[in-house]
Amino acid sequence: MNAVSDPAPATRRGGELIVDNVSHHFASGPRRVDVLQDVSFTIPPGAVACVVGPSGCGKSTLLNLSAGLAGPAAGELRWDGDPVRLGQNRDVGMAFQQPGLFPWMTVERNVAVGLRTRGHDKRDAARITAEFLETVGLTEFKDAYPTQLSGGMAQRVGIARALALQPRLLLLDEPFAAVDAFTRLKLQQEFKSLLKLSAPTVMFVTHDVPEAISLGDFIVVMSHRPASVVRIIEINREDRDRSSAAYAHKLSETLECLGVTSDMDAATDD
Amino acid sequence: MTSKEAEALGKTTRPRTGSRHPLQRIGLPLVGVVLLIATWEVTVWLNDLDSIVMPRPMEVLRALGDLVVSGEFWDDVVVSLTEFGSGYVIGVFAGVVVGVLMAEFSVFRATVHPVVEALRFIVPFAWIPLVILWFGTSLLGKTLLVAYATFFVMVVSAAKAMQQVDPTLTKVGRMLGMSRWRLAFAVQLRAAAPTIASSARAAAAIAWIAVVAAEYVGASAGLGVLIINASTSLQTDVVIAGMVVIGLVGAGVSAVIGWLSRSYLSYV
């Protein structure tokens, strides 16, 4: 027990995630709905990939496949060189689109339960939980139940639960979508400084292109369902300054790939 | 703290049972009961009814008082509650087990579903002739009948409650690395528990009705027997007193189950 209860080193570095020609489909009654088609990209160790694409294009499916919650119909995902297996992956921490908090547990226990499941002892789990509740600013809500939280606060608990696992592969499904604009900016900053502390490999699904530019090392732009990769856009440091021409350029490039124009007047001009 | 957070904190101190004044909390139900008794009294008085047809509330109260001090009455209550309790516990337990298995294993569900669907519409009362034929007026027969009545309510509702568990919770459990059994019990069944408990409360009413109905038809003791015996000797006040006891005991059982589920399963 001691071996696992040692505080996880803050520098658990991420590994390499390779998405290799992955296709996936669901059965919808007798019909087959293709969601992913020949998706390929690689996230280098410690890099942040932001995945953007139209609603329902299969971004969440991509996360589920990466976490090993489902197996792809075709193609392969590789984590640290090995194929991603179905089932338990101790390297993964994931925050879902819905907070998915256990309603019968307090905020504190909701975060700690993952650490306990992964083998941390009670004291250790409590310490790490306190640390990450502090990070998301919910320390004084540790004894509250999920039904007593606003949507944004519940989402932050879900994020804290994923971060507290100190995962080497962090998968986030629109984690800040339900959070108000101000808290969102704050969380984005917190998130960045956390990434500097430990450097997990991150796949971050978002609808918000500015968010993708400010957080990602690169953006994976996906098409409509069945989704394939439209383009991979590298983000450099200078692109993140929202007042710069470089930022505006990346923004319009991304939006263009998504089939939206950033010039709102263009549609009404002709 | 943002205003939303302050509001959320405020919610933690909200009392569970509304914010009515205690006088209203006790007074309003009392008004309902008084109205019922008044209507009864007035009906008897207006129609000048004979006490064999419809006794006055005071006569029933007196009959009730006589019953309470007689030892036999308590024996009847104990017999009925024993039949209820044993059958109910068996029915709830078996129903939840089968319901959970149906939700977890599709092969099991496909096999058991048609049987459940066929049997659950054969109401317990339809079984009474056979139960008496097979088990006579024994405790076993009543117990099985109550278990039967409870079982089908619980199977259907437990399976449904399990299937309605938020799929994100299951995904979270798997992501955290929980084993299949831990996931089934500590997450899915736990998440379904409040819904299952409220069905169990509804099933208690059905089970209690089944007990009394079975006693009407064939039994040697119990509240149903008490009523039947009183009616054959035209003691209408005792009949109604027995009915009142059936109602009170049923409401008491339901309140206990509600209290248990609030104490152990509720989230706040």
C-alpha cells in the first residue's frame, strides 16, 4: 500500500497519445450512425491538443475512445506506445460534459473517491483533495452536496476530481462550458499554471475557438459527422495575445476550417 | 464569493419541510380530519341512519376503545403485521435482486421479461382461491401472497430505476477504475436507491391491501377476520373501527418506510 500512497510526484509527465486512422460508429436502432472516419493525429508528451468541431460530430466519442471507455470500430489508439485497452487506465483523468458527481457524496468525497479507488490512503487522498478544491475555489463547499451547487460549481468539482488524479493523460470535454464568463477566464488561467506544475498530455474538447487558441499547443479542427480531421493548426506563443494580428489570423483560420466566417457582415453584404 | 455561490450556500440551510408555521403544519391536517368526521356526523344525522347501517363517529370511537383494551384485537394486529412484514421483506428483496439483474444482464432480461409481464397483471386477489387451496389459512400462504404482490412492483421499478441512472455516473466510475461489481453496487444501485425506495413505499400500500383482502377471504386471525366477524354479527361500529385501524396501520407503515429512506438514502 505504501508504494502507491506515496505522494504522486508533481512532475508526472504525460506520454504520447497517437490516434491512428480511427473510425467509429453507433447503432441507432437498425441504422448505423458513423461518427468518426479515419481520424489521425498525435499528441506529443505534455502537449495540449484542443479539439474543435460542430456539435455532435463525435468529439466526445474521441475522448471516450482515448480513455478506454469504448473500443474503436476500426483503427487504433496508442498510449505510450501500447494500444489503449478497454477498461481501467490508471494514467487517465477525465472531466465529462456533465459534471457526473455522485449525488450522495459531499463535494470532498466526490473528489477523494477517485484517489481512494486508485489506491491512495485516506490521509493522502484528503490532502490532495483539499489542495485541488482550493485550486477550483470550492474549499468552503467541501461539505456541500452536489444538489446544493450551481451548474458551474458542480463542473468545477468534476474538473477538480480529474485533476486530483494527477493524470498523465488528461481528457476534458468542454469543461468550462457551464461556467460563467468571468469564472471561465479565471479557470483557464488556473489551468495553465497547473499544466506548468505537472505536464500531462491533454486532449481538450471545446466549442470555444478563443479558448482553444489560448490553451492549446495545437488545434485539431474536425468536420461534421462522420468527423474527420479538417486541419491541424499550430498555436505559437505570440498567437495567444488577443490584441495581436497573429491571434486574429489564427481565429479566422480556425473558423474558416469550421465553415464559419469571422466577418459577420459578409453574409449580409451581397 | 459570487452571488450564485452565496445563493447556493443559502440553499444548504433550507429546511426540508417547507417554511410553514408549526401551527399550520399541525392545524391544516387536523382541519381535514375534522371536516371528514363532520361530514360523516351530518350525513348520519340528516338521513336519520340506524347505527347498524351507519354508526356515528362517537360510536365507532367507543368501539375502537373497546377493541384497544381487549387482548384479541392486538393479536389480530400482530397477525396482520406479521403476514405483511414477512411477505413484504421477501418481496422487496427478491424484487430488487431480480430487477437489478434484469438491468445488468440483457440475456437475463430477455428471458425473464415476458414472464414478469405476464404475471404482474394477475393481481394478488386472483391468486387467493389457489392460495387457500394450496396453503389453507396458514401464515405461509398470506406471506407468499404479499411477497408476490410486492415482488412485481419492485422488479419493474428496480429495473427501470437502474436503467435510468445517469450514464455519466457509470462512465465516471469506470474512468476512476472501479470494478464491475463496485460499479453495479456502489454507483448504479446507490444512484437508483431513492427511486427504488419510493417504489417500495408504494408497494407497501399494495402489500397491506393484499394482506387484508386475503384475510377477508380465508383466515383464522387478523384485521380482515376481525371485520368479517363483526359484520356477520351486525356490529357495524366494530367494522368501521377495524377499517380505521387498517388505514392507520397502513399510514404508519408507509411513514416508517418514508422516514427510513429519508434517513439513509436521501442526499441532503
